[in-house]
Amino acid sequence: MLRVENLGVWFGGREVHIHAVKEVSFQVTTGSSFGLIGESGSGKSTILRAIVGLIRNLSGEIEIDGSQLCVARSKDFYKAVQMVFQDPYGSLHPRQTVDRVLAETLHLHEFTDSEKRIQKLLDDVGLGQEFRFRYPHQLSGGQRQRVSIARALAPEPRLLLLDEPTSALDVSVQAEILNLLSDLRESRGLTYLLVSHDIPVVAHMCDVVGFMKHGKLVETVSTAELRRGNMLHDYSRDLLLASGYEYKSQPGPLSEFNQQ
Amino acid sequence: MTLLKVEDLQVRFPTHNGVVDAVKGVSFTLGRERLGLVGESGSGKTAIGRAILRLIRPPGEISANRISLGDSDLLTMSEREFGQVRGRQISMVLQDARYSLNPVLSVGEQISEAFLSHSRISKSDAFIRSLDLLRSVSISNAERVLSAYPHELSGGMAQRIMIAMMVAPQPQILIADEPTSALDVSVQRKVLRLIDDLVKDRGMGLLFISHDLNLVSEYCDRIMVMYRGAIVDECRANELNRAVHPYTQGLLKCMPRFESPVQRLQTLDRDPSWGIGSDSIEKIDHVTS
Amino acid sequence: MATVYELLDWLQSDQPSSRTQARVSAAYKLCILLGKNRLAMFGILIIACLVLISCFAPVIAPMDPYSQNLQARLSPPLTEGHLLGTDSLGRDILSRLIYGSRITLLVVALVIAIAPVFGLLIGTVAGYVGGWVDSFLMGLTDIFLAFPRLVLALAFVAAVGAGIENAVLAISLTAWPPYARIARAETLTIRSSEFIAAIKLQGARPLRIVVLHVWPLCISSLIVRVTLDMAGIILTAAGLGFLGLGAQPPSPEWGAMISEGRRFILDSWWVATFPGLAIFFVSLGFNLLGDGLRDVIDPKAHKS
């Protein structure tokens, strides 16, 4: 489905380069779900932005379904690949209703039966019709994220790029959104590329996981191996350790104060 | 030993659509312990921390039967007297320290300023004390950090400096409002350990406000769970998995578990009766007394 | 009564059920917020009066503003038939003020139609496209900003000839650069936001993004700024009239009226005073409205 070969991304002018991503290669097979884990600044979101063409300074190859992408992405590309952004507050236009957002997306992709499609999209992402004419400020964070997902689904893509889709949400809402994403993947046969700093979320959602550090893809393992802790690279192990899933709570060292 | 006692604290914000009850009659005590206050966004957890320090801005209103620190009543104090409490006896650490530091002054200037305003010492003494302070929060290249400006610091470094400044006047109580949410996991651990050491060494009381139930259960001695402005559950941290309230249980279950994979996550069915009614408050009285 | 409550419910609903309702209720909420601001309402009252007076000028005005009566020249206020007195040619000042409101309103409307639109276009294009286009357009803006406002307007009018239309053009010429700067600054922040990235991913062309997505967000701060500037624009128009470069006699433009009255200011104070008061009140009205609008619709003011 997606093949990234030797991808490099840099920021800055001609003289001063900052390499945000260096020599990253990975493949995502059709129907699978690939996760990228890394701390802030590791370049994981940059990879997604490079794939969809929001960043133009890149080297290396990106292939979708065996055909290599040229610099300017075509309409067909955006029909096949869509993205859900991290910040549910920033990814919706503050002056546009849900209806307007979806209608415009459908219009740009030249669908004619947008009335029917908007209704179906809202149902599919678990928002009722009563949300259709609301402005973003009348929605909660989870509902906004559902709108973002509906917008990404509108052109009927096959590959969905998810950039920390739940990191700004409460855990109870996160569970709802993650379930929604799993259901959609099943019902629509989608392929996911998920970026997150949260190892349990990635382990829950993905089949294969890549660890990013300082712009490089350090290691790629299957989720089963990850659960067993079979990582080759120290960094991946440290990250797992830091996430606290080997950290067992001890009786509070302050308890002696309480007994005084 | 009880340091802080809060009884029936209420925080209200009038808006043009009516009054919003951010905190509805919360009571608790804080001793020399690490008390975790957990809740989702909008549950009123931050409002509690701010209300204790009288940092709720008008038109927000605070009312309570009692807020006392040791023997002194914080409710009836004048604003002037309260100035002696805020920052000296009760300190607060916020989420992103880089926004709490003044962007146009170097770190050294800000720390020395705090020393100079609190006690009569010379500038060079203040500088030496600032160095010691940074070293106390295990910043190795303290000289360089002192001459840096806030935007040149990493989030973790800025948070350490903030913690150092807050703990310097030897307060009895530290309120930490999501002190690590803006940090990467690896840095998070270090900052938490730092707070822990400081609190332990000085025998302070810590009110740790967070949205992360896992983190709080590992880190704190006692946990209070907030929902819609009320404390719905309270227990010792190591007994969290025996928590009775369906909200707490729901929160625990809806997190993806690394060790035990599931196909679908459980979601939380919110019962409208949670967080209202007096039974929850009674239960808390029962636990604390 | 029931229908009134239903209408209010419909307007205040947080769950609008149609496009129209969503739009109307958003507008209604803005109006409610604005309505709570007493000073802004006073400003609106002044401007509404101005509009009504200029619409019904022929009905309200007691006399023809151009008819001269040299026998009654410079009669003081409250003389019979001349509530506010007469000027040096015996024309009724009240009638001239009433007709003059039409000219003021025309100037305001024309400047609104030209300057902010032009500024918005230049600013958003510069901000969105960036690169050398940005440098060029902002350089141009800086050149216009470097001239003192009245001097640039004077030079323009002197070059193309005096008259109210040219005065409007001259004012617009000096008024657009600040709007371009504001629009560019706003565009720079909007450009990097995720909702713009999201619409790019739907394959939208830059022109569409600028017009449909960037403009609506720039417009609110521009409206505020234009309203606040309106006082200055009216004063500039009056100033040009005063210098004889704006509206030409005998048209009852307020600035030109002050200019005429200047000669008699010591003996017949009313000739210059009443048009001056009219300018003062209209400027005040726009300023109050602008302040109120800023509180309500400028997103940045909300955060503080």
C-alpha cells in the first residue's frame, strides 16, 4: 500500500539545514496498521506531513500502490490518502459548521450526492444528525475529533494517516475514538499509519510498530514482539521502560510521616 | 497530622448562559503525604488548586465552610496576610513552566529577584543561593542555565527551575497542577522523582493534580477522583483496583493496557446521577475521619 | 407570547437543525453580546440617526440647503425659522447639516468599499503566498505607510483635481496599508493552522483557500479596525473639505462648512461650531461601536 524509501526531510534555507527526518524506510501493507512511536521532536509527525505533501523539502521515494509520487500531489492521491490531525481544537475552521466542512470536502472531490453522503458520514462516525449544523465551539473535543475523522473519510480513502488522534482527549473519550477507528478499519478495509507517543495506544491499534529517535527509524518490530519485550535496540527498551509499564508501585515512602 | 483542611469548597463561574458550578462542595484534608487529585477535563480539579490559593479570577466566586492551614484560617485572611501564605507556605507548580517564567528576563535574574524580595541579602549572595538552588534540583551546568532565557530551555529544564523556585521558600504544601503533562515520558519520570525527593526531604504535603490515573496511582499515597465538580471516589493508591465507584472503574477499564491486549476497549457509560447528590460527600467524610 | 418564546428558543439553540438556523443564531448571539455593551449601543444609536437623517433629509430639513437669503445672513441660533442660525450667505445651517450627513455617509460607504477590501486582498495574498510576492507587496505597503496621511491625500487630490470622489479615493489610498498589514499578520498565523492543512489535503486550490477560509477569519479584526478608523476617515474628509480640496461649494459638506465659518468665528461662532459638533458626534459614534465590536468579535480580545 505505502512504501517509504530513504526518506529525508529538512527545514530551513539553502545554507542552514535542520534534518528533521533522515534515511527512513518502511512499508505498510494493505489492510494493516503501522504505528510510529517517538518522543516530541523525533520527526514522527513530520513523516506524515511529508507523505501528504504539506512539506515539500524532502528526498527519497514515497510509493502509493506501487506508483511513485511526484512533487505535486494529484487529486487522485488525496482520494486515496487522508489524514486526521492531532489537535481537535485547531483542525476545524472556527467559523464553519460541521455541514459546511463536510459539504466543501465532498464538493472538492466532485461528489454530487453530498446530502446523502453527509448524513451517512455523520452516522458512520457516531455523530447524530443533530450535530450537523453546529459550529466547532458547540462541540466537545471528542465530537470535534469525530468530525475530523468524518472529513478524512469523505473522499473514501484507503490509507488513513493518524497524527496523535487521541493525545488531546480524556482517556474515556480516547477509548471511544480508538474503538471508532478500529470499527472503521474493519468495515471499510482501511490501512492505518498511526503516530503517537503513547505505547499502549500504539500497541492496541497497530500490528507493526516503528521506533523513531532524532529523525531516524531505530527499529521496527511486530506488536507481539513488543509485548514480549523482544527489542533489539536499547532506545526502544528505554522508551518502554520510561512509559512505566515495568514500573511497579511501591508503598509510599512518605508513609512514615503520616504515622508520626 | 493534618496540614490543610478544606470543607465544603464551592467554586462558581457566572456566564451569560447561567452559573457554572465548577466545584460543588468538596471536602478533604491533606497531611504530610502525596495526595492525588484525578479527573477529566472540566471536572474542576484545577479550580480546587486555584481556589485554595485564591487564584480564581472574578467573576468566579469561591465559598467554603472552612479552608485552614494548620491553625490559621485562610478564608478570613485579608489579601495582605494571604500574600504571606501564597508562595511562602503554599506553592504551586503549573503545567508548562516556560509560560510561567518571564520571557524577557534571564533565569538567574528571576531567581535572584525572588531571593532579594524575600530577604535582605546582597546580590552576590543571591547569585550563590540561586546556584545552590539549581544544583538542588540536579541541574549540573547551573552557571550556564542561570544566564539562559526561558525560551532557550527545554520543557523539562524549565519545569525543574520552576519547581526549585517554588520549593525554595520552604513551603508546607506544594500544589502541582499537571506538572508533567507537557513533557516527554522519559523526562516526566525525572521530574516526578525530583518532586518526590523534595517533598520527602522537607516533609511537605503534596497535592498532585492530574488527568492520568495510572501515573497518580503509581506516584501518590492517596487518590481522590473528581467528576463534574465533586469527589466521587477516594482510596489509598495501592487499593485503586478495588475502587468501588463505577466512574473510577470505568476510567481504569477504558485505558488500553499494554500487558493485556483486547479487541475493543470498554467505554464509559456516564450516569447522570454521578457527582450530584450528597451521598458522595458523606462517603468522603467517612473515609477522611 | 408562546411564539416569541419559541423564536427565542430557536435562536438560542445550541443544536441548530438547519443551515439558516445555524447562521441566524450565531448572528443573534453576537447581537446579544453587543447589546449588553451600553456604549456600543449608544454608538449604534448615533450611526442609526445619521443613516435615518440622511435618508429622510428632504422631509426633515426645514429649508433648501442651497437657498440664499442675504438679508438674514449670519442670524444667530434660535432666530425664527433658523433653529441653528444661518451662514454668511443666509443659508439655514440646520438644513445644510442634515443634507451634509448624506455626504459624510457617502464618504464612509465608499471608503469602506475600497480600502479594507484592497488591504485584505493585498495582505492575505502576501501572507499566504509568501516569498518574493510577500516582500514585494509589503514593500509597497511600507512605501504608502511612510507618507503622512493627510500629505499623501493632499498630493493625490492636487494631482487629480479637487472634488468629493477624488477625496474619497485619496483617503482610501492612505487608509489601506494598515489593513494590509493586519490581514497579513492574521494570515501568517492562519496559514499554518491545521484546518488549512486539512483543506489542502482535499486538493483545494490556493485561491479557494484564501477566499473561503482565510478571509472570513481576517474580516472580523478588519471590521473592528475599520470602524475605529472611521472617525479618522471622517476627520480627514472634513480636513480635505476644510482645505478646499474635498467637496466643493456650495455643497454642504461639514468640513467645508467649518472652513467657511472660520472667517466669522469670533462674531458668529455658530457657523463653525455646529458642523464641528456634528463631526464630533459621528466620530464618537463610530469609535464607541468599534470598541464594542472589538469586545464581541475580535478573537484576540476574548482571550485576555
